[in-house]
Amino acid sequence: MNARLLMSGIRNNHTQGSVGAFLQESILPGSELAVVSAYFTIYAYAALRRQLDVIARMNFLFGEPRFINSLDPDKTEKKHFVIDDAGLRLSNVLQQRQIARDCAAWIREKVAIRSVRKANLLHGKMYHVRHHGVTKAILGSSNFTTHGLGLSEANNNIELNLVVDSDRDRQDLLAWFNDLWNDRTLVADVKQEVLDYLARVYANYDPEFIYYKTLFHIFERYLDESGRVEFDLGRSTLFDSEIWRALFDFQKDGVKGAINKILTYNGCVLADSVGLGKTYSALA
């Protein structure tokens, strides 16, 4: 690294250092952290656990109340903490349960977690470290993920972050954070929600539950679409027709699926086996 880069306060996870390396150098035993990020992943914790396990405490503020997941079509909020990072090696994925368990234990002991209540309100990302009166800080675009911090083996994000080298500015940043943190009209405590989610990640599940959950995720979109089609059909005369009343339940499900596909793709192939009533389904 040349002298110009060494003197620069930019950390972009690419050609001018990484936020992860900044944190590894800055976090010492007994440090107190204040963090603002839209994302939190257990793998970012795992990459920094040598430093994070020995801190005094961390206040973590989610900048998005939806925890990364977008709203569903009916505007029902699905709170979902992202615990995975795209592009992880299989060995890391296989360790997910143990990492989630360790992360949960760390959170219980050392971390307070709050979230802003309103979406698209808080966009900044910040990492503030205080150790025996000495402070360090960096702010910019990096979220608390391995890719965002530049700690992944490949495909790290190119970010734009700046090390704050002014004592006054670091003090102002912490004051700004504390003002948000303590304003209960803007933020809410979500620590238990995070712990509940992590508990589901590392829990032991029966094979039957995993089988049904797999089926649900495979057909979740179809089930949502089928429900919407049924609502629309309920406003038509189809359910009052003789042909509809002549159908078995499995045929009615097939008809609803076929109508949905016709509406979506302008066509559908009905390919039931012989004797399952394709003619009646097609008439419906």
C-alpha cells in the first residue's frame, strides 16, 4: 500500500482498506461500541468474534424496521433478521447453527438492540468505538455483514467509508447516536425478537417439520397466488355454477391454479392423468 493510501481516511473494502480491518484494529478488551446498520448477520459476528467476545457492551441500532425483508403485497410486515450472507462457503453454512447459538449468547450478555420505527428514515452507517476515554469512529455505507465489512473471502462490496479523525466530530457522532437511541418515539427495543429468531435457527427440528417447511417454501408463492385468485373468483359467478359444484376438491384447486396461470402467462397446459377429470376442469 503506497503512502497516499496510508494517509487516506477512506476505507472502501477494495483498494483502500476495509471497515472490518478498522474494527479489528480498534476494538480492544473492554471497548464500548455504538453501531448503526440496516443489516446484521451472524457471519459478521463470527468474523469479528475474537474482538467482539471481549467488549464491555454494544448498542446496535437497526436503520430499517423491516430488518431487510420487504413488505408483502398485503402490506403485512414480515420481520425477518437476515442471518445469511450470499456467496458463503458450504463449510460456513454447515456451521450456521453453532454460530447462531454463540451469537445469541453474546447478544444476551453484551448487546442492546433497538430499531427505528419508520422505514426509509435512517440511512447512515456508523461504527463508534470507545476504550478508556479514547474513541475511534468510521461512517459511510458499510452494513454489518461480511461483504459490507470487507471480511468475506471474495465478492466484498465496494463501499465508501471515512475514518473520523477529529475528537470533536467523534464526540458529536456519539451524541447524535445517543439522541436517536434514547428517543422512544423514533426507536423500539427489538433484542428479544432477534434472540427469538436466532433460537429458531439453532433449534433441533423433527424431520417431519423440515419436510413440511420445505414444501411450504417451494409452494408458498403458489399458495399466495391461489388465495388471491379465489378472492377474485368469489366475486364472479363461477362458484355458483353447476360445473363447479360437480368438481372434487382437488379439481377445484387445479382449476384455480390453471386460472391463475392463464391470467399470468396467457395460457396453461392441464396435464392430469387419465380419469382425473380434465374435461370437467377445462369446462370450469
